Amino acid sequence: MVDLKSQYEKIQQEIDNAVIDVIRSTQYINGSEVKNFQQDLEKYLDVKHVIPCANGTDALQVAMMALDLKPGDEVITTSFTFVATVEVIALLGLTPVLVDVLPDTFNIDPESVKRAITPKTKAIVPVHLFGQCVDMEPLMEMAQEHNLYIIEDNAQAIGADYIFKDGTRKKAGTIGTIGCTSFFPSKNLGCYGDGGAIFTNDDALAQRLRVIVNHGMEVRYYHDSVGVNSRLDSIQAAILRIKLRKLDEYAAARRKAACFYDRAFANHPGIKTPVRSKFSTHVFHQYTLVIDDLDQFALQKFMGEREIPAMIYYPVPMHMQKAYIDPRYNEGDFPVTEMLSKSVISLPMHTELDEEQLQFITSSVLEYLG
């Protein structure tokens, strides 16, 4: 799905030198490269504070801890997402409130969010899925009206721009109260291990986030709050600094591949290609098709026999996962999510795709569908 080897080979000298420099410095934890990366990412995102951490799941958990959410508080999010989004809500004893998504963008449906708000609601977690932004303006209006926090799950859309109705732009993850991202290797901005970060423009909140990721410790060995151990190590930070400089270039390569896919599938009546929202640029973390009457696993097997990876994100919605079964929800309650879970398939999407590969992938899909 992602050709990390070829990508590395193009930047090998820069990466190798950066890693060796960290090893020679022996500043493996919270070294200068972590601070440098933090500052570089703040500048790129045009956000006041970036707090690096160990992974994207931690980023979400720490965000909720910093907002002092209490057991029983309701947090609204989507059922069509990776488990981490809901997992951290449950881990903290909060109440996940799941809602449906839109059939065109696969992102959270603002009208469904509006209907789900109760006096117990404290936060909304929109997931910028597959590389483009949720429509944030209506969510921000709801948050203001009901005094809610917005925690953006931006694990899949770093670098995407949200375009407001007045034409102004902000980077995904910098619009709500807090933004969270993952640097898992397959992400658009991925390191060579685990990593994550939290973003905010709130000075006091940023300080609280920094304390929580460091064992609840502001002064060494003095713990004023409960925290966690969640740090981005210096080697990963050094790698991310190099890749951050190329992030827009990488997004352009992904968009070029997406346009090839679009043209190849344009005339097939049973294939729906990804929609580009008018309010968001798309960085194509995934290129996901919706195919009518699809046996997803049969197509995936067919592609695998040709050594073409294809993934199904996500075959089981959160409200139907065994770990998150809830009597409030039944099969059929989220018709769009359930339809997508049975009809989506994602094709290879990365910076190194060439025309020959794209032609082979698309012709294989079309051959299977007939």
C-alpha cells in the first residue's frame, strides 16, 4: 500500500546523516532534534504550539486528559473510523456517542452530530478521514453554542487545508480546541517507528499538555497531576524534520496518482471515485473506491494474486465491534457507515507510484469488475 523503501532511497543520505548525528549526540530522548521538529511543524501548520508525543493514540488520550473530561461525559465521534478514536474515549471512562457519516466524503455528518448533542456532551471528535477535512464550520458553531471542545483526529490529513466560507484557510488539526496526529510509518508524514503530536493555539492548554506527556511533571520529580510517559524520540524527530520539508511535494505526488485513478475509472457505472470537497484540499492518505454490489474480500484476493495490495477500511464499524457493543446502537442505525463498510476498497496510494504501476492496478480492477 505504501512504498517506504523507494521513498527512503531518494532521501537516504539526508536520513542516514540525521540519524547518525543523533546517535553521536547521545541525546536520544527530548534532544535538540525534537525541539527543532516541534518548531518546524509549528511554522508549517501556522499553530502556536506543537507538543510531540509517542503516537497518535496517545495524542488523543492526552488531549482528553488535558481537557479534564470526567467519567460519564459524552464525546461524539464517528462509527466509521480506526479504533483508536473510540478506544481512548472508552479507556478514560467517557461515553462514546457514535454518529453516521456522509456518503460522499465518508466524514462525520454535522447534522447527525447536532442531533446527538445532550446536556452531557462535552466534546466532539471529527476525524479527517482518508486525507480531507471534515466540514468544520458547522461543528465550530455547535461547539460555541453548546460550550463544547473540538478535538480533531488528524491522523490521516496532515497538510490538508480547510477553506472557510470567507476564503480563509487553516491547516487540518489547527481549527478546533486541540488537534492530534500520528506519524505511523504509512502516514503522509511518517517516521520510521511510532510517533505523534498534539496542536493547540491555547497557551494554558499547551502547558497542561506538555505536563501530561511528561508524567504529569513540570518540575523534575514533582508531580502535580496524573500524566503519562509519551515522548517522541530524537531519531524519529530528525527523520520527520527531513520528511516535513517534502510533505507538500509528497501530497502533490499523491494527487497526481489520484487523478490517474479518477480518469481510469471515470466511465465505469459501478465505481464511485473519491469526492473532493469544496471546503478542503485532499492529500490522499487513502484512495478509496465505493463499488456497487462488491464482494470486497474476493476483489482483495484477486488483487493479491497479482501482488497488488488492496485494503478494506473499515470492514466492521465501531458500533458493531465486539469490544464496543452498546445497547444504544443496533445494526441498521448507521446506514451510510454500514453501506460503506460493505462496499469500500482502498488501492495503493503513495509517493512512488509510476504510470506503469497505476495502469496495472486500474486495469486489474476493471478486469475483475468486467
